[in-house]
Amino acid sequence: MLEIIQDKLKGYKFIVVSNRQPYAHTRKGNEIQCNKTVSGLTIALDPVMQAVGGVWIAWASGDADMDVVDENNCVKVPPQKPSYTLKRVVLSKKEVDGFYYGYANQALWPLSHIVYEKPVFLKEHWECYKEINKRFAQNIIDEIGDEKAFIWLQDYHFTLAAKYIKERKPDATVALFWHIPWPNPEAFRICPQKTDILEGLLSCDLLGFHIRYHCSNFLETVDSELEARVSREECNVVYHGHKTLIKDFPISVDFGGLSEQAKSKEVEIRIQKLSEEIPPPFEILAIGVDRIDYTKGILERLHAVDRFLEKYPQYHKKFVFYQAGALSRIHIPAYKELNDKVEESVEKINWKYREGNWYPIVVTNKILSYAEHLALYRRADLCLVSSLHDGMNLVAKEFVSANVEGKGVLVLSQFTGAARELSKGAVLINPYDFDSTSDAIKEAIEMPSQEKKERMQTLREIVAENDIYKWVERFISYTDKL
């Protein structure tokens, strides 16, 4: 697979562009430490970049990031075995507020997710969003110079960048992968900047989504908003003489790498320590691993656990639900309100069921290392993925990859892209239905061990067959059609 990717990229300078960087440099006392950032996108793409090389351009989010770069704001990563270049773009706090916390996550994020959170469209956020897209585009142009390049933009942060690049480098090959759902035309039409966003995306040569349904939504949106030639049969759009290919590419994880890491001595030690780190005693451990985000169905998950304990009291003093959720975008009012509601719900549920030194729910907001994530995945009896709307949800695939003993059960929302691939082995739920989700928790706990192993084996075969390298290979190979 790697040979195919390298062959396809032969003669190209490979550039990946994302808001989140794969590694951050931070100060600890007088030392500077380099830490791998834990996010679905960075964990998925970092092993590919290590294998094929290239340049990754991202926002400098660490407090010591700029102390380790060269005169071009570049540093080689990963620190143990440098194999590609990380180029950092500096943003002021005001720019982060306008670009990231503003337009990207108060306008585009809720607009794209059907979770009944109203988008906020502020002119000052939009102006900042445009300016940062221009700055990233300039950094890309500076980096490629006169070289032939394949530029791969990541996600909703950079809807305008392709247009700015093409204005200066019309022959550049530019692709974008949209990591979140694309809304239906009726939802998208409320966006005041809809024309600019669509024109920016249609400046790409290739535009990828997780599932075909999102491709269809995008094609319908373009058809209803622009004077463009839309071909549903060939999945492309011709706008102002430029053709953009539209294709579904379900993203995945480094199955082999995660499986090997999950068996490491470091993870084994972490597993042994879990019973000390999770205060209440437990026989059955259920986990959730998410950012605290309203799209992830965390409150709904807590309500389902409450209902489970209400209906099945035989599991009192045996069952513990552990929610690992780093605080996210807490500057945005909707996220602050969600975090407050989560804390309130946990307190109420624990008060309701507490007996002696046992209580049913533990929530940690600390940022866990990847070894700690893998330890949780391996030790858990079940993993609850209850997203209300999700492009893919890589936690589901990480859990499967780390489940080397085949004893865990994946309880998965039907409203994730992952459910399209993993329906044969997972227990599917509607996270809005607390009663049926509580029954699914019971089903996962009481499932015979042989059935658990067979289901997990099915899931592992699916993820292994369609891993991150296959995803990249399919995406890059599709450029042959350009």
C-alpha cells in the first residue's frame, strides 16, 4: 500500500494542511517537551506522513512552538525519528477567536451537524476567517515555490483556501477532505456566505466526504445555489469552466500500528493501574472517549446510563461508566453550557445511586496520553459511541483496533459514518432513545464471550482491510481521474 502511495506522489511535493498540528511543543518548567496531539485527524494522518514524507502546515498552538522552528517556521517531526516537516502558522488570540472559535465553530460546525444548535454568523468572524484562509494559502504558495505539488486541505477550516491558491497557482493540484457531515440544502441555505463557501470548495480539483449521502447533499446544494453543471452519475461539478470531482472516502485508522501499540508493555502497565485511577470499585467497565462536544451525545449517554441503572438494579455496585472527555472550545457559550450540564447530570446520577464507596459515573477532563487511551480501550467491557451526528467517528475504529483480546463490545450510534461500515459487529443504537440504549448496554454486558469475540473479529477484519493507508491510497489514486 505504501509503495502505491509513494508511486502516486512521485514528482509531487506532498503538502497536508490542517488547523490542528500533529505535534506541539510546550514548556514544563525550564524544559521544552514535544507531545503528540490526540485528535482523530492527526492520529490518522501522522503515520502516513511518517511513511511518505512531505510538509504538514498547521496552526502553532503550543506555547513553545516558535522556540524550536527555523527561519521558515519549520521543524522536523516526530522528535524521536524525524521523517517530515511541520510548518507552523502563527495566529494571535484575536485571530483564533474569530477564525477558529468564531466562524469555523460557531457557524460552520453547528450548520453541518443536525443537533439543533443554531449557527451564529457574525461579520467580524467571517472577515477573520477569510484572512486566515488567505494566510494559510500564502504559506502554501511560499512552500511549493515552483515545484509541482499535491496540496491536501483538511476540513471546514479551509473552505476558501483552494480559491486563493488557484488565483496564484492555477496549475496546482488541490484537494480537500471534509471531515464532518455536509448538511442538506435546506439547512445550508441559511448561511449568509454560502456562495463564497461553495465557490471556494469548487476551486478544488477533488473534494472528499466520508459517505455517499454527504456527497449527494453537496451536489444537491450546488444544484440549488449555483449556476453550475452538476453530474450525479459522474459525481462532478463544472463551475466557471473548472471541474471538481466529488467522491466518498470513509476515513480510517492505522489498524496495524494501534494493535501493536495496544499490546505494548507501557499499555499493559496502564491497564493494571486503571483500578487505582478509577476511584469506585467495578466489575464491569463501560467507557466513552470524546471531546466535550454537543454533537457527541454525552448528555444523552448519561441519561441512558441512568435509565440502565434504574431498570437493572442488579448491576449496582458492579458497573462503572468512565467518560474521558477533554474540555473543548470552552470559550464558546454552547460548550460552556454543555460542560455545566454534564457536571450537573453526573452529580445527580451519582447522588441517586451511590452506595458506600461505589458510585456509577466517573468523568475526567484531563488530556490523556495515547497509551492511556489504549489502556481504556483494552480494559473496557463496552465502549459507548453515542454521537447525535458524526461524519465518521474514529473512536469506534480505534476501540476496535486496540481490542486485541476480542472481549469488548462496541455500542455505536446509527448516526455516525462508522455505522455504515461496522453494523455487522457493533450493537447499533439511537442515542435519542434512552430506553433502547439502556437495553443495548445490558445486551453488551450479558453477551456470551464467544459472541463477543466473533463480533469483534468481524469488526477487526473490516478495519484492517480498510485502514488509513487504504484511505490515503484511494484518495490520491482518484486524482488519476483529474
